[in-house]
Amino acid sequence: MRGICRLCGANADLVRSHIIPKFVFSWIKETSATGKLRPGDNPNKRIQDGPSFPLYCRKCEESFSTYENYFARNIFYPHMEGKFKEIVCSDELERFMVGLFWRILDYCSSDFVKLKPGCSIPHSNAHREWRDYLLGKTSTHKSELHLSLLTDGTFTSIDESKLLWYFHRGTDAEIYSSGPGEIIIYCKMPKMILFSSIFPSRPGDFLGTRVSKGSVIEKESAIFNSGFVRFIRSRVDIINQGEASAERKKVVLKSIRADPKRFRKSETMKYLSKEFERHARGDKTHRPRRKQSKQE
Ligand SMILES: [Zn+2]
């Protein structure tokens, strides 16, 4: 498809691009109990892959891919395999994160600005500044970047059902604002959260999550920011509204019976075991408020 590339502005053949990188969805599929992919807010719908759209020319897409490959190889897969202890932040990590946040900012822009017209100026400033950074026109940008590797102890104040499912298996991307003028770009991947605060540019109550060249991201981070915690709770609530149908549950059970070894080794099983342990301990912090349903 011919069109104008959203990043560089060239009139070119546009290739299909993922907002959240494709390797994330591939990992979820590979490690699921059934080998199938279904959205958390609509578990009755089967999808092949994460959403993708013809937005960028090949050159810009290849530039995104270079840093996605760096992130997948050095951070995502080691963390998924439990081999990871800390991240020493690099230029490549920063480039990956700005590319990810710029795509979310660009893709979700029109809805966000309609809902929050008071945020349009900082929003368009960040959009321009990040685009110039990605195109190599500037070497710096003003927004803080944050990465939190999730553990079962992160967000201890949230007690929503399916919190662990959202942590371990969920993907999500959104621009959110919980206060006047606030703009946070948010991306959820399995076992990690990535976000950037456009305004305020120095958000408080995040410990051990700041990404800047040479800084270290520890495995245990702490997030006390009350607006952010409320936002996470609202995202888990969306997942809770998507209940699997009886027919869907039968299909899942049939898949598990057909390949019980796959189910035992799957990340889905690990997540269900953690849920079970939590209830067996009588952990009131995360007590589910609604009936649980298997997602995969
Ligand atoms: Zn381009």
C-alpha cells in the first residue's frame, strides 16, 4: 500500500507494523497452554498475532526492528527465562523505548486529544521531539523513560482478580492522564511495564525504574504513585470484564487433554500455580473478588 510514512513523511510503500513488537505475541503463543493467542478482554476471540497497521516505510520499520531485536535479545527473553538480574541502561534501550512510545503516542493521538484537549500542546511537543530524536535530527529528548520488571510483590495495594494474569501474560498500550495536564505513555508486556511521563516531566513515587544511559534497573522496583496504581487497577478491571464462554472453556480443556505435557510446562500453568499458592496462603492482599477463569 502506497502512502505517507507517519515517521519520516516520505511517500512510499508502507509495510505492516506492530505497535507492541511481534516477538511479544510470539512468546505468549509459544508459552501458552494451547498454543493459541486470545485477547484478555475478549477471550472468546482467537487471533493469529498482535495488531499491525500499514503506517511506516520499510526504512523506518527496519530502524524500529533494529532496536526491537536488541531489546528482545538482551532484556525481554532473558527476563522471561528468569535469567536476568539487572539492566544496565544503554543507548539501544533508550532508542527502543522512544520508538515504542512514539508509535503509541502517534497511533492513539486523535482519541486522546479529543478526550483531553488541555493536553494537546505538551502532547504535540513530545510527538515532534521524539520523532526528531528517532530520525537522528536531535540527540536528546526531555521525557523521562521508565521500566519496571514485575514481581508478585509489585503493586501490593491492588487486589483485583486476574492481577497475576495481567502481570504474567497481559499486553496493553495506552496514553493516560489521571490529573490536570498529565500525560503518561504506557506499555505492558509480560512481566514488565514500560512508561514515559511527558508531563510532569519528573513524576514522583517511582523507585528503581528510571532509564538513562548508565543507570541500573534492578529486578525489584517500587511504584507508589497513586494515580499510576489507580490506572493499573482500571486496566485489570477491563480484563475482568472479558469472561470466557462455556463453549470456549470446553475448547481449552480439550486442547489441554490432547497435550497435557505442553500444559504442565507452559507459562499459563506457572501463573495458575502462583494464583493457587496465593490463595492457599490466604494472601488477603491479592484475594480475588470475582470468579477466576482460565485464559489459555
Ligand atoms: Zn519512513
